[in-house]
Amino acid sequence: MVLLKSNVLSEVQRSVIDGGMRVEDLATDALPRLGSSPHLGHHRLPTDSPDRFREPVVGTGGPGGLWHFIYRSIYLDQYISSEFSPPLTTAQQQKRLYRAYQKLYASMHDKGIGPHKTQFRRDENYVLLCWVTQDFEFYAAFDPLADKAVAIKTCNRVCQWVKDVENEVFLQGASPFSW
């Protein structure tokens, strides 16, 4: 009911129909905000600027500052990911994010100390959240100032949406691809 009332599912479905899944298309009004300030995705510090200041970017990055996500169906061995949201606009910034995902993946599946079910990491570039279940793996990158509770709620909503539309976004009934 929360997902229906928040309009998140219809916004994401509309985005997919319009030709791509962009995190900034997710509804922002349904997510909790801290006090009376705008949500954390509105004010961002660039990662490539030496002075680390710029004008606020209103309306980008989606709810809670979600910049990108990858959802992998373990059973189907397929994945879906969002397009990159600002400020992840250059190949260098996108490559840096994939390297961060790679390190997170390695630590999640480390046999010596894991495996882990969830991880939440914050550094100067991102907030990274990873969630591994028997059915799926989910990796998400947020604004470095994103609130942990908002990030978790946003990830839950995206995962629920993907579960609801998995027949439309994944190839069903086929054996995993072999390249």
C-alpha cells in the first residue's frame, strides 16, 4: 500500500516505458525529509572540483540522493540497472563507481570474513549500500550526504518494484546465458 500511495511504482514504470530507468524520475515527495530542509539529493559536492563547491542541483539524483543502482537476479543470472544520474556524467566518474561496486562485491563475498548480507559504506564520493539475499543482489550509490534511513527505504522501494515487474524486465524461462 505504501508503494501505491507514494506513486513510486508508477513513476518508475513510466520511466521504463519512456525509454530508460532514471533514478531522478522516482517520486521525491513521498520520502521523509529531515526537518524542513530540502532532501539530501538536492545539494551535492562535486568529486572532481578542487574547491568542492557549486550551486545546488535541484531535482537530480532521485529520492534520498540515489544516483545509481544495480539489481541482479541470482536465479535468472540477469541484472537490471538504472542509467547514471548527475553528477555521474563522465566516463571517469562512472568507472570510479564501478570500481567502488567491485570492492563492495569482493568484501560481501569474502570467504574469510563473510559472506555478509548487507553493507552500508560512506566515503567522500558516495554512500554505498549493498544487500545480498538468496534471490537477488542489490548495489546502490547515493549522494555522500544521504541519510542512512532514507537510503534503506529507497532501496527497499526499488527492490520491491523490481520484484513486481521482473516478468517485464527479465527474460523468464530461459537458461542462463552462456557467452
